[in-house]
Amino acid sequence: MTKYALEREEWSEFFVASFLIFLAALPAILFASNGSLPSVWLREDGIYESVAAVACIITALALFWTGIKTAHANKLVLFWLMSFSFTLFFLGGEEISWGQRLIGFDTPESIANVNYQNEFNVHNLTLIQDHNNQISVYLAKLLVLYLVMFPLFLNAFPTAFKAFNYTRIPIPTLSIALTALTAQIISMQTLRLIYGSVEVVDKLSIGEARESILELCLCWVAWSYIYYNRKNNTVSASAGSAA
């Protein structure tokens, strides 16, 4: 009888997916167990936001280091390594207001006057949005399109997959897509559990968990990209050691 067993890579994806889905469900679990939701998890500088910020910055540094060590790599691969590095570093920096929440420095008056939360960051500027967190909402939607819809579309249409694969753009795996989609569903159900509806003002910042999971999924894409290119000798072995 043939025995079927998950390979090492499949086990890794299974554990990462399980962990992220657990994080997505944790607010509902805590609320169902205690009838309340400790603010330490979802507040500004809370556990979810801090974990996502640290993961983004570490991943950004790994991408940058890999790019530095791959002078002979495919130029498209190098472009995406550096682009993802910048994107994740920016996301991580914005989450912690570029160190303001760690160091505690005062926001310059010129910035505080045009920032909804008087913080030293870009995504809360009144100059780029009509109301607070509008940019965050748009960003979350873009991440869902990239993490969920993009890989599903490419897997449904192999010709399109070949075309996009030629550009060497990091393509989320189906494991990542299903994890991000599951996190979205869990987030909506959590809103219904706590508020009775999804169309409410999120006073407890339940959406922070969803945004953090999406950012962690983006980090997952980046690490998969580093591993894939190392495995296929697109980047050098010394660079791959950063993964």
C-alpha cells in the first residue's frame, strides 16, 4: 500500500497557515471565553501590531541583504527583492510611526497639524485621505487582491500564470491565498460575534488583527520568494543563507 505523507515544505506551510489562522481567530476565542477583549492585543502598539511591524522589518532586511548578495542574479528578481524590501520596511515603519512609539519623541508641529492622530507617519495624513484610516482600508483591499484573487486567477488560467511568471513577480502560493481568505472570513464572523454586524464602528479595533494577518502573509510571500529563488539557483548560495 502506498503511503502518503506531507513533504517538509508542505509541513512548513501547514504550520505557518495554522498559526496565522489561529491568530485570526484569537480575538473571537478570547471574547467567547471571557466576554471581553483585552486591549493589549489590538490597541495601538498592541501585540498584533507589534508582531506585524517586527516581522515586516526583519523580512525587509532579509530581502535587502539577499539583493545585495546577488549581483549576478536575474535583474527582474533583483528588482522584486528590492521593491518588496522597501514595501515591507515602509509598512513596518508606519506601524510603529518610525520609532516614535518606541522612543517617544514629539511629533513636529508641521506634521501633527496635518495628521489625524498627531503621529509621525504617512498613512494618517489629512493631505492624502478624507477621513482617518481611509488609506489603511484601501491598503487592506489591495493586499486581499494580491494575496487571494491574484494567485487564484493565475491558477485558474495557466497561460496568464506563464505570462506573469516571466516577469519574476512574487506570486503567492495557494496556501497563502487560502490562509488570507480564511483570515478575512474569520474577521467578518468575529465582527458579527462581537458587534452583531460587520457594518459598525470598530471600537475594539478588531480589524487590526485582520490587517496584521495580511501583513504577515505578505512576509510569507517574501520568504517563499527568497527560498524559491535560492532553490532554483536564481540567487547565490551566500545570499540564500539569509533565508
